[in-house]
Amino acid sequence: MVLYNIVYYFGIVLFLFGLVSLFYFLYLIKKRESECKSFKEVVIKNKIKLSIPFLSFLIGFVLLNVAFYLDPVTSEHLADNNIEILWYHQAMVYIFGVLFVISLFSFIFALFTKLYLEQYPLKKKTNNIWLASSIISLLITFYFYGEGNAPYLVYPLANALYIGAQGIKIINVYRFGSAFDDGLVIYLYAIFILFGACLVAYVCDYKLYKEYGKHDLITNTFLVAFPCGVIGARIWYVVINLIDYGTRSDFYGDKWVNIFNMRLGGLAIMGGAVFGIIAGVSQVLIVKYGLKRERYKNFSLLKAADIIVPAILFAQAIGRIGNFFNNEVFGFPVDRSLWEWLPNWITNNMYYQHGDIYNPYPNEITDPMEFWLDQGAIELPLFFIEFCTNLIGYFVLEYLFRRAFKKHHSDGSLVGGYLIWYGLTRVVLEPMRNSSDMYNSSIVTAYIMFGAGVLLVAFFIFNNYYVKRNKIWWYKSLENNKESIEVKND
């Protein structure tokens, strides 16, 4: 136990130091980029700044893997199930683990180079290839790293980060939650949502910079839209829960104050998207037309919306990874053999529904685990299907409609495109959920989103191809108002 604690916490310190120092050194490189004349000079001049975080992160990562096998919980799990640690699994863990860290740092630096080191010719020639190969390498190395660990993990997988008197631990709240009430428990779902939102804000900031030559145009918008999106997701969940189950809902019952306790779980992603979009648009309207901020003088709300709103699909895709760890957004039973191409640590986790083995026939099967194993069935990984459809939707809207058809694109129409794509996704996938996670109200709202998206697309196409060309009265009114504002500002 003493050896485990030493290895574990030393690994955490090195891991975090490597992560923090990496972003700090990247900040310094960006700040002093004018001191170098080429990308090669950037690398040579900053090789120590880059090697320190890399080595710290790598050693910390390896130590955390060693600590996992020293953990008493892991040892007990292996002993109880007569599981023997095989050498080739360990070889996969450490070889591909090291390659994964190398790929991760390569990806981060490639992305940093693409977004911020713009004056170097490398970006135009090889940066996209570098970035793409880093992503492919990340996926391959992580796949084999996970496969090496898969036979020895405790299922269902941990789903929360605990920080308290008992230390820093990754725990499964469903199984051990009550034992960690003395500290702060942060669900991995929340971490993935926050990470996805920050990543999208980062990418959108870069795209708006390319469009307007200014950074931080949406920083305040993000600070307003994100918390409003979380509140909206909670309100939406509460409403559909009450509509479908009313006071019979075990979640609320007589304790109506639980409505405000988001730590108990319950966020509806559709509500988050709708409330977030409304809040973000309102904030931009206020600073542009209400406060008349100079830096937003040439800022087009519709063009910005076409950049930002489809990117929400990217954030939602990352959020679905959090659903996997929460054992939710799973579907009806399917034959596991159909999904053997997924990593084993994913399919092994698909036996569980909210931390428990899901039994579709509770009155007929006395041993649900035996049923699942005998039938070779797992729950349909809807979270993964939606993860894929959201990513595809983002690339279709961004690279096909906004870029490839730029000359024929109607500003604002991709807001409707987002509603169509995500509404249709939920219309198709929502009925596939298992009964404990299925809400009829969500299907209805998905149809509403789809219909609203069709109307928005039709409106903006009509506005672009008829109203502007024929100078309809409301377009003239907007143009005159715009000219008066510009004269007043001058």
C-alpha cells in the first residue's frame, strides 16, 4: 500500500506538471515567435522548453500505469476472478502507452502550429498532413493501449474524480459513491462536457480570427452561453421528466429541491443547445447594437452563427464520451459479435445500465449476468453512434455547405442546418434507447427541432435569393439603419 501511494502520487504530480508546463511553454513560444525566422528555428530554440513537459508527462503516465497494477482494488479484483496478468498485455500497455504520449504531444504541437504560428511556410506545406497523421496515430496507439489494459479493468468503469481526505481517486459512483461523501466528486461526464465546450470555443476563435483578423471576439459570448446552456440542459431535463413521469418520478418524488441539485445527474443536451444558442445570440446583439462596441462594427452575426452553431455538434460528440462512462445513452440488447470491432474495454462496459447489469426480463431471468453471457448480448452503444453522427454532421455543415458551396451559401442557414441534423439524429436514435433512458417528450422535441431547422433554412435562403435581390422593404430598413449607425459612430 505504501509503495502504491508513492508511485501513484508521484505519477500524478509529474503528469500534471507536464500538462501545465506544456501549455505555459507554448504560451511563451507564441509570445516570442518574432524572435525566430523559421519553424526549424522555433523547434531548435525551444527544444528544452518542449522536452521538459514531454518527459514529465511521459514518466508520470508510465508511473500511473504501474500504480494501477499495484492498486489493492485491482489486486483484489484479479484475485477474486482468478485473472492472470499476461506479459504480452503488459507489453502492449507500455509500448503503445509511450507511443500514445508521443502522438498526443505531436498532435498538440501540430494544432498549436496551425492555429498560432502562421508566419512560417510549414503551415501551408505540411501542417495539415502532420495534424492528420497525429490524429490517426493517436487513435491507433490508444486502441492497442486500451486493449492491453482491458482484461484487468474493473467493470463498470470508473465515472468520477474524487478529491478529498482519502486522496485523489478515479471512482465508480454507482458502486462506491457513499464511501466518498467526505470530498468533492466531479463526474467525468461534466469534465468531457467542459472540455468539449472549451475546445470548440478555441477552434471557433481561430476561425473568426481568420474571418475578421481579431481574437477573443466570442470569449464573452462563451462565458455567457456555456453556463446558460448548462442551466437550459437542466431545465429541459426536468421538464421532460415531469411531463413523462410527473410526481411518480423516483428522481423527484416529494423532494422537489432535487430539481436544483445537478450533482444527482440529469442534463438534456437538446435544452443545452437551444438555451446556449439563444444566450450567445443575445449577448452578441447587445454588444453590437446595444453597447455599439467598436471591435464588433464589421462583425456579422449570421456569418459568426454559421461558424459557431455547427461546432456545437463537435462539443456534443465529446460529451457523448462522458455518457459512456456514466453507463447511459445505451440501447436495446444486440449481439456482441456485431460490435467486436470496437475495443474490448468499451464492449465490456456495455453490459451495464447505470452501474448495474441490465436485465431486459427481470421477471423471467434469475441470474441476469448468466443471461447476458449465454446470449452474447450487450446494450446497443447509442452513445457511440451519436458520437459518430455528430462528428459527421459538423464536417458536412462546415466543409461541405459553408466552404465548398460558399458562393451559394445563405448566411444564417447553417443554424437551421444544425437543428435539422441534430433533430433528425434524435428522431432516429431516441426510440432505440432502453426503457429506463427513454423519454417520449424527447422524441417530440426532436421533431420540433427538425421542423424549426427546415423553416430557418427556408427563411434564410428566401432572404438571400429574393429579399436582398428585390430590395424588399424590411431589407431596405435594415440597410438604412446600418448606415445611420455607421455615420453616428464616425
